Amino acid sequence: MNERTSLANTGIEPRSATPSRLGWTALTAVAPAVWGTTYIVTTHLLPEGHPLFAALMRTLPPGLIALLIARQLPRGAWWWRSLVLGVLNMAGFFPLLFVAAQHLPGGVAATLGATQPLVVAFLAVGILHERLSTWRVAWGVIGVGGVAMVVLGPDAGLDPVGLLAGVAGAASMGTGVVLTKKWGRPAGVSAVGLAGWQLTSAGIVLLLPALLIDGIPPVVDGPAFLGYLWLGLVGALLTYSIWFAGVRHLPVTASALLGLLSPLVAALLGVFLAGETLAAVQLAGFAVALTAMVSGQLPPPRGGRRPRDTLRQDDSAQHATSVGS
């Protein structure tokens, strides 16, 4: 085990990697920001009543394009790993997201989705054997509160099916993020290749349910075509390539906190494109959520006496030159 891997397992973040860390954080944030466009694209451009078909179009075509670009197929254990990650990150997550949106007001569904950083923080303890970061858990809770201030309204209902779907969706994507961090990426395989494996696997899983349950929409007009194109090429191929590259270089809970951008971008698009308005409490919620997201990217404050082994690890961290594997 090299020094970088040892530091990553302890959750200690090298100070000398700060400029690189900032760059990767900014790049990785592009993915959840783009995912925030999904709701308005789905409701304003796509045919109604075909959520599984929309999920299929968001996975299989861009997955095949990614395979053509990367010209790499999985080997060995990566056949089943790609399937597991494809189901958790996409094939399971997308339908659960649609079910939650159909059974709950958008604000409730978005708030449940914002709990994903908390799921990731606790899963990282069991799967990655990291220490529980109370610093990032606290900011995750604050971030959920900020999102709730932005998107929850007085008519927020609590349908049991929608609640289960929302919680299951957050758990599915959260588990996928943690396993992506655990398994990393095979040597010589690009982020586009890894995204292609997962998107294609997810599309194959969704193929029969989408065609048998939803079927092909009777009419796919120009706006619908543009919507599918955006969700597939930008909202899946581009963003998942960025996301998988970023997760590799960032602490897993910190990267998950970037997901708070999705409901915030969705709310902003509602203002600028759908004529919605934001009250003072919603603007305050924006400030709270953004503060939580940014603060969660920072290492926890180092105050008070710490165990001697932790001090030795901190000294070693000062000589590390990069983050991740």
C-alpha cells in the first residue's frame, strides 16, 4: 500500500493537493448541476407517461456511443461490477426517481434525494472502512434543511409509495457512488469507457421493462427528440464521465455533497423558464444549501489534542502530492 492509498483510507486529506482538489471539485460539480435540468426537460419536452422509456433512452444509446469512443470492453470481474454499478447508479435509480416524482410533490422528492450525502457518509464506514466524518454529516444535514427550505411547500404530501421510492433511490445512487470509489477504475480504462460500461449495462436491464410496460411513445416530435438527446449525450454520457473521474479524486462524502446542486439548479430553472417565483425563505434556503455544499468540501477543523498516530498521519499528509488512486 502506497502513501496516497494509506492516507485515503484514513480520510486524511493532503494539504499540498489543494489546488488540484479545487479543480476536480469544480469539474465534478458540473455533473449534478446538469442533472438538475432533468426535471424541466422531462416535464416540458418529453412525452408524458413513458418514464421507463425515457430512462432507456438516457442509458442505452449514450452507453453504446461511449463504447464506440473508448473501444474497450470489461474484463474479468468488471463484467459483473459494471452490471452492479449500472443498476445502482442508473437502471434502479432512474425509475425510482420517476416513481417518487409521480407520487410526491417535487419538493418532497428533491428533499429525499438530497439525503444522499448522508447515506454515502454512513456507507463509507461499512464499505470503505473510513472513519465517520461528523463534519460532513453535519453539513449534509444542514444541506438537506437548506434544500427543504427551497423546494418544500405547504401542500407537500407524504405518500408512502413515493417516500419509499425516494429513500430507495437515494440509497441506490449512494451505494453506487461508494462502490465506484471502492472499485476505482481499471488501469488503462478511461472515464468515458467506465461510463459506457455502466450505461450500456443499465440500458440492457431497462430494455424489456421499458418496451413491455411503457412502450415507444406514439409521437416523438422535435422537442422530444431534443430532450432525449440532451438527457442522453449531456445528462448521461458527458456528466457520468465527469462524475466517475471526479469521484476517483475526491473524498466520497464530499463529492456526494455536490449533489445538492441538482435540486437548486432545478429550482432556478423553474424561476427562469417556468415563471415560478422564490420567496425570502427560499432564497435563505439557497444560501444555507450552498454554504453546506462548500463547507463540506473543506477538511474538518483541526483543534484540540489528537492521538499520536493521527499526528503522524498528518505529518505524512504534508508530503503527499496528490489525492486518490
